[in-house]
Amino acid sequence: MSRLLRDRRGGFGAAVLCVTVVVAIAAPLVTSGAPAAQADVAGARFLPPLATDRHGGFHPLGTDRFGRDVWARLAYGARVSLSVSLLAVLLSLVVGVAVGATAGYAPAGGATALLLLGITDFALALPRVVLLLLLASLWPPSAALVVLVLGGTGWMTIARLVQGEVRALAARPFVEGATALGAGRGRVLWRHILPNALTPVIVATALGVGNAIMLEAGLSFLGLGVQPPTPSWGNMIASGRDTLVNAPWVATAPGLALVLVVVACTLLGDAVRDAYHGERGMGKGEG
């Protein structure tokens, strides 16, 4: 933990994510109105950043074609994009840990391990982007569908990671000691092995959040994700793509926010990974 706190990448990533989460939670307090408000379309459309409309409303990031405040939509869109991505990663985490732990602790070469690993390898062989587009096009677009699609196509890497960690830890002396004391296989797995196997999973989760945010934005940009007027960074970028010349702030603001948060997730994941490998290296040296 001390190594992670000293890493500037981790500090920057954590700070950006904390600010984004605070803004998303406190959106009603840090914005001036509802994200879908269209009180004065003719008088407030395409106002530039830091402009004030004729009713005295201040728009720090300007307005879009419908006179909606871009800052309000950005803050409320952070709620949607972050919640959808976090729920999708959580679903991937639950499925991946369950499949990987079961396959890793099952007898090597047994039917259970072979079946689970075969399903995982088959799912890994499928192109994820193509599968995402196929699944998202089969049902009416919604936030719930994005969660299910992203979660259902993102668990395989976690499963493989957990399976390898569990397989390695199962041969350690403390597992043999717990078994000798009469602990059942289920108790040994969930109480002794999994807690020691979750650190690399945390790294994968941090990186997975950034990837899920990008994929959610891509689906929403294509009209297969969160639907307007509900704001999402992806559909905000899509709504401003044809006004890049006369009103570039409409698409630039959510685009920059998306890039910043994804970079923050990547930097935080890299910092956690380096701290984890550094601690493991120190542990081996001391041993």
C-alpha cells in the first residue's frame, strides 16, 4: 500500500476518479438545472462556454442544439456512464471469479475443470466487439442491456487469471495445513485461497472499468446503448459530431472527460500492478 501511495500515476488516477465520482453523485448540487431541460431553445442554443443566456443562466461549458446545458449533461452523464460500467465490471467479476475459482480448485484434468476452461476458451476466441454489436442489435437498446452485454462478454480474462492464481495457491503449505485440520474444500477455497488470489483481480478490475467505459460510450455513440434524452458521454459525443465546426464544445467536453477517466483508470491499474509485483518480489527476496 505504501508503494502505491508513493506512485504518482496511482495518485493522479485516484484523484481523477474521486473527483468524477463526487461530481456524478453531487450532480444536482453542482449544476444549475436538469440535463434534459429545454426551456428556451431559440435563445439558448449553441451558446459558447462561459456564456450567460438571456434569462441570466450561466453555462460554463456552453449549450447544445436544444439549449441544454452541456455541464449539467456532462455531470449527469457521468452518473450513467460510471454506473453502467461499474455494474458491468461487477457482473464480469462475479462470473469470472466463480468460474475461475471452481476450475482452478477442481482436480486437474477432471470433467469440471475441462468443461469450464473449454467454455472460457471458446468465449475468449469470439471477437468481443463483433459480439457486442450483435447482442446489442438483437434487443431494444437500454442501460440494462449494456450492463448485461458488457458483463457477459468480459468475464473470461478474469476467469483465466483467477484459475491460474487458485491453481498455484492450492499447492501452498497453508492449504495443506487447513485441509489437515479438517476444513472442507469449499471452506479452504473461499476462506483461505480466494483472499490471497484477489490482488491481481483488483488490477484487472481497475483496467476493466476504463475498458467498459470506452465500450459503453462506443455502443451509445452508435445508438445501441443508453438512449437520449438520458445523457451518456457516448450519446453526447454522437449528438455533437455534426456541429464540430460551429459548436465544437458539444462533443469536445464529453470526449475529453471520457479520455481523462479512461487514462486515470489505466494509470491506477498500472500503479496497483507495479505495487503488487514489487511486494511479491520483496516477499520472495525475504523468503
